[in-house]
Amino acid sequence: MKDFDKNNNDEHVEALQQLCFTGANEIRSRLRVNEDTYYFYHRVHNQRGRRHYIYAVLDEIERVGIAVKRVHELFKDYNPSDEADETGRRVLRNILESTNDELSLYVRRLTECLVDLINFSKTNTDPYFDHYLLYVELTDYNRQKQDLKTYFNCDNQNLQMVIDLLKRSISIAEQNLDLTKCWYLDRAKSTGAPKPGGDAKLSNFERRMATALPFASKGEHAALGFDYGQAYRRPSGDIHLNIGGVRRRVTLSTLLGHQQKIGLLSSYCLLRCRRLLRIRASGGVVAGIAKKINLDGHPLADLYKAHTRPGIAKGDFVVVRGYLCEVLASRVSQFGYKSFKIKYLSGSPAGEREDSVPAVEVRLLFKAATIRKGVRGLLGVKPRNPRLIASKLRETVVKLWENNGLKELARGDTEEATAKLNAAVHSIRDQLA
């Protein structure tokens, strides 16, 4: 627990609570919706629209603030002596893990909110929000109907009447929208568009995320996570029962990491709500976020660049998971993320000589172009055999890697790296003496 900074956590929690409560209330004040009208319109079809949907999103953000406050109260008087005996250590571990699971739940829910808010930026009119809400309600009733049929062999007619009413409402709603733009529905294979009249199904999160990422900002990419595993599967793994599975050790710093992610997700959710409502106010918490969210010089900008434009090219010498490699080729995914085909030059994790890895796992060691330029300068002429030069460069880099401490430095063994480097320097001095 020594890696936990209590003062830093106090400041972060205070800022997060202001974000979740004050920021959400600023947006809510623009909706012209209160608790009475929210519940009145909760079951009124074709009249709820964007304001009703955003009001519900702000509820999610407020719940997150309540959860974070509760977690802070739970651990504010943490005492390391609680870990002194066997019972104390076990109870503390279970408190940490149960809290981690709760925060993972809110991370997942905010992730879903942000993905849908990004997608709604392409269909930002009331009919699409109404249509979405009707389908969410229809899906719930269809599941109830299926449960009654499966477990009780029961066909409930009152439930069927509600389903029929919802389908009629959906048909009316579809008169004012383009079904091909309904990103929240699965598409029929025969037509390439969702089935009309309430016969479509809600799309899953993986598809919605794939739809949202091309329209997400750099910061939203980083806040969500750059793939389905980071965004959804990992927090889901904390929520689901996992007896016998591999679990990460949870510390107070783990919880702080969750809080930081929650802060990012909440910030971008509020900004998307502000954009959907076309709010232009220059004062307040959310406006302050909009002004400060510029990613230039921010760690998130470096993270986004590491996935998309890491400044590595064919022929460069790189480090991948502690192994020396040469870049053979690169490619870019539909989401703008880069990957490299690499060749291991000195050992490999599983014996393979070549592999493909995401750009974020690749660290630049030497730029090939810079080394070649230096060689040409030393030679004073342009080499006539570039392949021979490349081969010699490769041999030289491998020797440096193995003999002069580069391998140890890349793997975090600074003491051994320094020893090897000093030995190499002394050897050179002896040769020159």
C-alpha cells in the first residue's frame, strides 16, 4: 500500500465530485426537465426525445459521484496496521476487491454512455432519441415474454398488448427518420438496413464502439480504451463471477486508477451532452473542461500518438517486449491504429522470427535513416550496395544490444546495463592507449 498518495487522492476525489455533481447540474439546468416531468414522460411514447435521454445520462454521472464519495469515505482512515494479522489482510483484500468491482461497473456504464453519445452526434434529432428509447423498452418486454414462455410455458396477453403498442409507436416514429442511420439497431442481411416496425434488434456494444471510434476525438479514444478489450471486456471481467480465474492484485492505487478513468469518462460524457444540446456558455465547470481539454502536451496525446503515429518507419530498430527487432512493414486499421510487422534480431518470446504487433507495444531504439546518414558521412560517398550497408548496420546494432548494455537497459536492469557500458568504454580506452 506504500504506493498510494492520500493527499493526491483527496484532491482528485474533490475535483471528481465537483465534476459529477456541479457539472451535471449545469447541463441539467438547460434541459427544462425536472423529476416530475422526467417520470411522467418515462412511458410517454414519441415525446421523450433528446432531453429525456440526456437527463438519464446525467443521472449515471451523478451516481458515479455518489459511488466515488462513498469509496473515499471508506478508505479515508486507512491504517497500514490493518494488514498486520491474517484476518485483517484477508478482510482488507476483500474490501479492496469488492470496491474495485463496483468502480469497474461504473467504468463500464460510463463507457457505454460515451459510445452512445458519440454515435448520437450523427443523429442528433428528437425522433432518433425517441426511437432508441422505444427499442430499449421493447427489448425489455420481449425478454420478459421470452422468460415466461421458456420457464412457465405461458403466453401473457397483457404483456403482448404492451409489446404491440410499442411496435405501433415505433412504426409511427419511423415515419420521421432514416432507418439506415439507426446505428443502435442490427441490420438485416437481405437489405443491409434494420427491419422496420419493431422487428429489429438492438446492436451489441462491440458494434456500437466500432461505429463510434471513427468519430471520436483523440481524448475520447484514450478515455474509452483503444479496443473492445480495454473498453469493455476488462471491466466486465471484474464484474462477473471469476472463481478460479486469474485476478489482478488490487491496491488503493488500483482504485485511484479507476477514479481517474471515471473522471475522464465523465468529462467527455458531459462535453458530448453539451455538444448535443448546442450549449455555448463560456462559464461554469463544463465550459472549463471544454477549454482545458486540449490534448497538446497532455499524456493522453502521447498515448494516442503511440497508437496512430509513433514516428517509426520500415528499417528502424525497435524494442518489443524487451527484445531487439527490425521493422519490416506497417499497416493502419480502419480506426487509424497502426501495427508493425517486425523481425526479431536477438531472441524472441516464443521462438518466432517474425510477427505483427500493435504500434503501442513498439519502442524506437535507432532510426535507420539517421544511422545510414551517419555512415554515409563517415564514408564521404554514397554506398553502392545499400543491402550490404543494411546488413552491416544490423550486425552492429545486434552487437551493441548484446554487449554494451542496451538489452539490460530495455529490460529495466540499469545496474547491469551500466556495468556493461562501463566495460565497453574501458575496452575502447585500452585499444586507443
